[in-house]
Amino acid sequence: MMDAPCRSGARYEEKDVEYFIQQLKRLVAFIEQKAGRPISNTKLEEVMTFSDQASLYWGEVSTSRKTIPSPLASNDVFSLMFPMVTLAGKEEAVTFFKIVSEEIKRREAAKARDPENKPIKERYRFIWDLFPPWHDMKLWKIFDDAGVVFVIDFYADAFSGRLTKSDPYLSLADKYLFNQSLQRGIVAKRDLVEKVAREYHLDGAVFMSNRACRYFSLGQLDLADYVRNELGLPVLFFEGDHMDPNHYTRGSVERLVYPFLEMLKE
């Protein structure tokens, strides 16, 4: 088990970074013991280079959603993110996201058309916070039909981050401690939402309070109030579970979603 320092307000200090590096080295020692052989620094550099290159292309995919209309439909990013989760240090991930980035540029040139060459209908640009309900990805069709396109989220981007420092441990600490998508308190996240609201030209927000990962749902009610009252954007808030369908009822979600979409039309 790895431990990481948690700061809800101020930025991480040097001692926090050093503590995280010690945790990484402790993890390496554990793996070396179980594997019965030492780590290869050459192989580590190769893996981190592939991971950094994949993150570079993944970043291009994410920032492309600033384009109006977005070249990606709502659930595209959640479908495309898996190589960043499972193959980040492999050459296959680099190849995959390079192809995706090239496809995005093609769509931008064609003014946001999907693979069937149909225009993506975009009437409203929204932020989705945080996890998608993996067992009910058909939920996106309701938003798609209403022209709601989710152009920014904080979950998929949490798997990005560059690895550019010469010290591999310092580079990993930098990636995981200073990732802006990860939770570091309501004030920091509020400032981030205000920033992306401008950059991505947002028209509203949807919050799914997630029972399966409560830590990342902390502060969502306060954040929703801020988006509604201070930024003046409409907000939909509902509870669910991104993994367990027993804690998620499509009917109860729809009873909130459809009136909200009707309100948008008005």
C-alpha cells in the first residue's frame, strides 16, 4: 500500500514531495523483493518515455474539446481513456493516441463529424463531474438527443500528466501530486471550474455524487451551488454509483434529467 500526502488548501511543500518519493522507492523495493530481481533503470526510462508520449497525445485529445463544436461526442473520452489506464507505459498506447489525435484533427477540419460522417449536434456545452456510470453508458443518449455535449470532465484527465523531469521519481511525484484534476479541496476545485467554464465556453454542469468513491464526491454540493449562484450556470445533481448498479436507478435519474433538459430549452 502506498501513502500520499493530502493538502486541501496550500500547495505541496518540499517535504510532501520527498515523502511521496520515499513511498515510490518503498514500492520499488517491495516489487524487487517479490520479483527476485532488481529494477532496470533503462527499462524504467523506456516505460516512462512511452507514458509521457501517450500523455502528450492524450492531452491533445482533451484540449481539442475547447473547439466549438466539439470534435468529440459526450461518451467518446470515457471510451478512449482505457489505454491511459492500462497501457500507459507501452508503445501500443502511444500509437493508439497518435491515431486518435490525427482523427480529432480530421474531425476539426470537417467541423466535428462522427465516424459515420454525421455532424455532432451541439446545442449546449457542459462539464460532467465526476465518474460515469459504467453500467449505464446508454444514459449519454438522453443528453445527446437534447444536444448536450460534455466537453470537459475531471476523471479522464486525471490519468494524464507529463513525465519530463530527469529524475524518474521526481517526475512521478510531479505527475501525481500536481495533477490539477485530482481533489485538493473545494477552493482549488472551484477555481479550476471557473477557469474551464471560460476556456471551454460552458453552458452548464452535471454532478453525479458517487457512492462508490465518496472521497472524490466531497464538496460537490458546495461546488454545484457555486456554479449555479456565482457562475450563473444551470446545474443537474443526482446520486449514483459508477460500479454497482444496485445503487443506481435509471428511473429516478430520468425523473431528474428530463425536467432539467426541458428547463434548458426554455
